Amino acid sequence: MKVTFKLYAMLADHLPSQYEGRERDGNALELDVSEGTTVRQLVEQFRLPPRLVHLVLIDGRFIPKEERDARALVEGETLAIWPPVAGG
């Protein structure tokens, strides 16, 4: 099934320019994943540092940390991840 994976700020460096024959589009990559693939599995697959996986949204809805291990993605969804933001 196809999902879109978006990484923001410094996390975008973890997206390869090409993955399984697909070109990266800015900070997004369309992926073919197995049914039942979870948020955590994609975080691990792309070797995102857990301390930088702060804000996680699926189709614009916040996914709390305690739900990320079990939340399976569904065909057509967009998973977006932001690192913590510091400002002054």
C-alpha cells in the first residue's frame, strides 16, 4: 500500500534522494509499505533518532507517543514528523 512520509527541519536529512526507485519530492517520499506497518517501524526503518521524533501527525491528526508503537498506517495516509523546536 502507498503512504506519504514527510520529515521536517533537520529530520529531512534522513530521507534519501531516491528510495526503491522513487524520487524524493522536497521533504516527502511516497512509500510502498506492508499492511500493518506502524509509525514506529517507519521511524526505525529510516533510523530517525528517537529524541528528535517529537511531533507526529497522520493526516493532520496528532499521534501521542504512547500510540506510535501500535498505530498502523492505512493506504493513502500521510505521516509527518517534526523534531522539537527551540526558539527565543
